Amino acid sequence: MATIKDIAQKAGVSIATVSRVLNYDESLSVSDQTKQKIFETAEALSYKKKQPKKLPIKKVAIVHWYTEQEELEDLYYMSIRIGAEQRCQDQGIQVVRYFQNNYQNLESEDIEGIIAIGKFSNTQVQELQKLAPHLVFVDDYERDHRNGDLVAIDFKRATCKVLDHLLNRGITKIGYIGGRESYKDDTTLIADPREETFHSYMNELGMLERKWMYSGTFSVQDGYELMKQAIEEHGDTLPEAFFVGNDSLAVGCLRALNESGIKVPERVQVIGVNDISVAKYVYPPLSTVKVFTEMMGESAIDLLMERINGRKVAKTVYIATELVVRESSL
């Protein structure tokens, strides 16, 4: 496993800067370019070097539903992108990268297919279909799969895995802090399978407490503010554990708990989702559901190559998850 020192050496910055960036220290004044370099280095160092394959050079596009600034707040999608780019490098595929605010410029590129990372509305999908003959969606659960291939995570199973882990240890008072997303050209909120599964599973067990459920955006700041709200509202009746929709939110939750003098995991346990690069460096190190995001990106490129090489039938690939228990839970 890469250390903070390894990341600092490769990124060309100090160990202290790496530590503060990975812990989302708001008092640190560094550029977004430096932050992005540190985050990308941390993600990239977790990959194993693969031997490149000699294949005919093809050109594909990676279209991200986030802007570059938004990607820095949710490293889940950055890791998927890096995995896809690494696969392209390994296989000698030329890749161009576009973000949400400039992907319309793709019409000037001579590409054979598109990897669409994130959530895209029907209107946006129609625009992408005009730009390339082959589409692979990554993490777009609302998508009609007839429009292209899909790489996804079974978040329903992952949520049940976390809840079973807590329940098997006698933890029955469990809260939820999650996020909501909407399409970039539409304010309609997209249903989140983690929140829906938490609600239905706990309700079936007769253990659901709606007052312990909070939702905002999938950001560090919202995780901090939502946990502060929970602390203010419940005080000594705060639940024994929180399942948190992603690691960025969970980092904010840990900061709020630490500031309030609430011991983790002795008083409140926290389990996130994704196992992004910063999860192992925060205090205490974050328990989380590991999502193999780099494999999601790699699989998307593999599916796209199958399409380009003649496959006609749409395919959906689900990537497994793994619960990683660290010091933020018992």
C-alpha cells in the first residue's frame, strides 16, 4: 500500500501538504491543480503496472458528468476515470477527456466510442449518440440499457452487507447520512439505491428511525454539516452507528464528531462507501465498502472494445464490493 511519503515524492509536494489535502483541511491554501495532482497520484499508486498489449490504435472519448472542480469533491468518479485511462494506456488506445461543461466540443473529434461516467439525462444521451456510434455508461442506474452497455455496482447488496455487519455485532440504533444527485440539465432528483435499501431493510426489521436519516449532496462539507445537525438534534440519543452514502460524506462526518468530542468508534461508529484513496489516511481510518472503481473504468473500456469489434447485444456488468473494516467501526 502506498504511504503519504510515496504520494508526496511522486506528486512533488511536502508530506504535510499531502496529509492536509487528503483530510480535506479547509485552512490549507493550495491550488485546485495541486489538489488534483495529489488525489490522482494517490489513486494511481494503488494500481498494478500492467504490460501493454499491441493492438491497432483506436480513439475513444471519456465524457464525465462532473466538472473538474466537482470531481475533486467526489473522488469516486475520478478513480473510475483514471482506471479507464490506464486501460487505454495499457492497450495502446488513444483517449480524449471531456467534462460536463465542454463535452459538446466532442463533435470535432474523430472517435469510435464514448465512455460516459456518471448520470446523463435522456436529452444528454441523445446528444452523445450523435457524437459516436458506441456508448458505455458507468454508474448510470436509471439508464435504458438498450442505449448502450452499462458498468455498475449492486449498491443494494452492499448496503445490506453493511447493515448485517452492524446488526451481527449488536448494533441496532443505526442512522443514515447520504446524498442526492440530479441530472445536469434537469433538477429532478435521482433515486439513490443506498438510501432506498437502508429505508426498506431497516423498516422490515422494525428498526427504522426516520429522525436519524439525513440527506444532502455527496460532499465533505455536507457530511460535516449533516452530522453537526444530527448531533445538535439528538445529543445523548445519537444512534450507535451511521451508514454513510459515500466516503466524502463520511470524512465530513468524522470531522464533525471529532470536533464535538464524540469518540469514534466507542460512542458512534461510521461506515462509508467507495474506499477512496483518502479513506485510510483520515482519523480514525474509515471503515468502508470497497468499490473497485478502477475495475469499473477498465471494464468500461473492455465493453467498448467489444462493441467496436462487432458485438451487437447490449451487456451489463456488475462489479462486486468488499467490506473493509478499519478503526471507525468495531
